[in-house]
Amino acid sequence: MLAPVAILEQLETRLAETLARLPLADHGGLQSVLLALPHAPTAAPELAGRQFQFRHPQRGDLHAGYGEAAAWSATGAERLADLAQALPGSHWHRVDPDGTGLDAFSLLGFAATETPPSAAAEPGAAAGSEHLPNALLWVPEIGIVARDHEAALVFSTKLPADPEDLLRHWRRRLRELIPVLYEPPAGPRPIARLRRAREEPEAADWERLVRGALAQIDAGNLDKVVLSRRLSVQGPRTFDVARLVDALGCLFPSCQTIKLRRNGRSFVAATPERLLGLTGGRLEVDAIAGTAGRGESLEDDAALRNGLLRCEKNLREHRFVIDAVRAALADCCEGFRVPSAPQVMQLSNAQHLWSPITARPRPGVRLLDLAARLHPTPATNGQPRAAAQTWLRQMEPFTRGWYTGAAGILHPNGDGELWVLLRCAEVSGAEAELFAGAGIVAGSDPAAEWGETEAKLAAMLSALRYA
């Protein structure tokens, strides 16, 4: 294995050679340079400043970004359409001199709900608020991409650019990154004891909310609504976000682990639910709804699984999601394929009903168009969509922020993947705010739904104890 010094020297030489051949002053848009890494890193290290990471341990995929080559934010009902207009598209120029076959990328993410149009950011404005903006398109200055044991660094800049200034700046970034890129994981810390500081709603208020939702369902105003909880915890030490993400990857290897850091706060998630994936004209959507716990023995686990597959309440909740996906995409996609019965997705702390749906978008339909149609899903909001949103806006005691929003990776050719932001925490210092929810349908029991949220919160609580 090459030493970091040798890797750094090779990359600096290749970078200088490549930049010397590029017409950096000739046109606008973006320019990206991909340079092969000798082997794939298992995770992205923490560096100072803004950064993000998407890592799927089971699939071996990694996308990470540091700094900003370009960023756009938007808000309001047309937030995703506004970001679609900001995409460089054919004006995003890429060179891959090492023939990695990988591509440049941006982060696309957005909050659970739109903010009022009057609060919309100016078109094309860079994101820079104290918290995550309502919707964000973010091209990192330097990125890491790894897939199928191939890996590359991706350098990106706005054009025009001065070659000498750019090379000097990118060399400085390389010297920060490469020495720590292949460092072994840090050793374990003592398991921390967490203190519950505040929760919204509390148990009595939760019961009132659930019963209020059931009254709306009985009256025929709603078929389903998803209620959320927020739990604030305090640890005995500053949380190490890198260790937190590693712990989530170990505990939930089949989930997408996500980290976003801007302006001193980190948003972390380990989500099993993909909102959509679009590759080469093929659309994939995960319909996930209906939950059971895990048993302490193989027999108990199998009984819970079989009970989930036969549970009328959970099957009805799952059918709402499938029907909503088809209805949302009916006039822009064709060739739908839906399993005749759901499968069970097993995580270490829960089991979910899961139906993978595929379709083909019609010509001209973009990933952001599909995302706007699909989000929010009945699995995170309710059904009918507008009625559930209105009821939640009036009744839920806190603003969700990016919890139950979506985030993922978008490529210059329009392909990409977005994940629903579940099993989330906002982390700052020794404090963390955790989020979880439960779907309320006819027959829901407040105590059982509270227990479901406790099981979901346990996922992040377990990982935080090792951070």
C-alpha cells in the first residue's frame, strides 16, 4: 500500500498536468477533474468547515464532499423547480484522465415542508443561513467517490478560474485530506450515559394527538397521518460525529448513513428508506410502511415477522404508500412494476413491510420533478397528502426541519438517488436532538405507537452512546 506522502505527490503531479491542459478561462459553468485513488477509503475523515457524507456499508458506496464550489438554496412551493433551473447540466464539464468511469456529483437535499413563498431565497443565491436551508443544491470543492472498489477524488470549480490560483488552492486542500484519508478507525470510547433533557410531545400529549388523529380518520377527513416526536439528550462529553456515523454503519449496515455539517451543527441519519433512484432511465422507489420489532430469539423474531405480514392494520398502512406512489407518478411514468405482496426488510432494531417499485419516466422528466411528486410520502406525512400536511402544521408541536425531508446525490447527467431522512439527530457539542414518528391509521393504539417511536429512537440513542 502506498504511503500517504507518495499518494499526495502523485495526486499533486497529476493535478498540475491536468489543469495545464484545461481551458479554464474559456467558458462559464463548472469544471470537475477526477483523479483515481489507489484504493477505496472506508469512510470520509472529519475536516474543518462544511462537509457531507453518504455511505452505504452493505453496498460499499461512498460519496463525500468538502467545501463549496457552488451552492444554491430555494424555498416555497417551487423550491425543487427552482433548483432544477440552477443545475449546470451541459455546462458542467468533467475530465477523467485516469479512466475511473466515475463521475462528479452534488448533494441535493430539502426539508420536510416548504416555507412560505414570501420567505424564499433569491434565485441562485448561495446557501448560508445558520441552519440548513429549506432546499439545497451543493457542489463540493473536493469530493470523494467510491464504488465497486474503485475510488476517485473529484475537484470542482466555477468557471472562469485562474489556473495558478486554483492549483495552489487545491494543493492546500489535498494536504489537509490525504494524510488522514486512510487512517484506521479510532479506538472505542467508554460507553456514555445519556440524559433525557426534553421531549415533545410528552406521553400525555402524544395520546391526545393520536386520539385527535383517530377522530379525523373516523370522520373521513384522513386515511392516515404520521405523528412525530422530538427528544433532546445530553451526553457527558462532546459527541464525536465521525464515531457516531461509524457506529450507525456498524449497527445498521443495510441503511444509508448520512452526515451534513454546516455552520457548526451536524445533521446525521441512518435511513432504510430510499425516496427514489434514477439510473439510465430506470426509476426505483421504495414503498416502506408497517413496522414490527425484533425478537430476542429466532422463534420470537419469526413470529413477529409473520405477524407483520398478516397484520391488517400494517398491510392497510402499506397499501396507502403503494397507491400514493402510483397516483403521484401516473402521468409522468410508465411500465410500473409492483410486487404482488410486500417483503419484510429486517433491521437490527425493527422490521418493515417493503415493496420495491420500478417504472420508466417519460422523456423530459427529471429527478427533481419526480422528487416533487413523491415527497412527502404517506410513510412520513399521511394520506390524503394536502389534508395530512394541513392537520400536522396545526397540531404537531414542533417544526421538523430536515427530518422526513430527503437528501442524496445528483450527477451532472440527471441520474441520482434520494433518501428519506429518518432515524435522525441534530448534533452540536454534547447535545443532540433526535426524531422519530409513527403512522396513525384506523385501529392505531396510542401506547403501541409510542412504543414504536421508542424503538426507532433507540437506533440513534444506541449509536450516540459510542460517540
